[in-house]
Amino acid sequence: MNLSKTVSIPADVMARSVGDEAVLLDLASGTYFGLDPVGARIWALMSEGKSLLAICDVIQGEYDVRRDALEADVLRLIGELRAKGLVRVG
């Protein structure tokens, strides 16, 4: 997977904000997944259809983080979400 990809959210995956965090629910499998504030921000940007590269650009502008660490964290999160069927990488 590379950062030029976009991520889509299947229609049966619902997200709700809980404070500054988010809870994801896959209605088909009943799987719940929690996101911390940064993960919730990444989810919101994915929901806007931004590429992973564009998401990294936005997050780097909002948080004090090294670019290599940020990219690795975004790819790891997308990998976890993909493995649970919560996103599709296109």
C-alpha cells in the first residue's frame, strides 16, 4: 500500500464521534473499533475522500510529528482498518 491511494468506507460501516474520539461499527459483522483523537481526525479526512498523502499533509500541519513516523502510523492504522473490513483501499 502506498500513500497515493485513497480509502473508501463500505456502506455498512458506521462511525460516531464520542467526545474527540470515534467509534466504528461494521453492521455486517458487529465489529466495533475505537479511534483516538488523531485516528478520528484521519477517519474524518478519509470520509472526505482525501488520498493518504493528503491526509498526512493535513495531519502534519495540525500536529508536531516527524513525517516518516506520521506516514508509518497512517499506513499502520489503514492496515488495521482494512484487515477488519472497515475500509477498502483503492
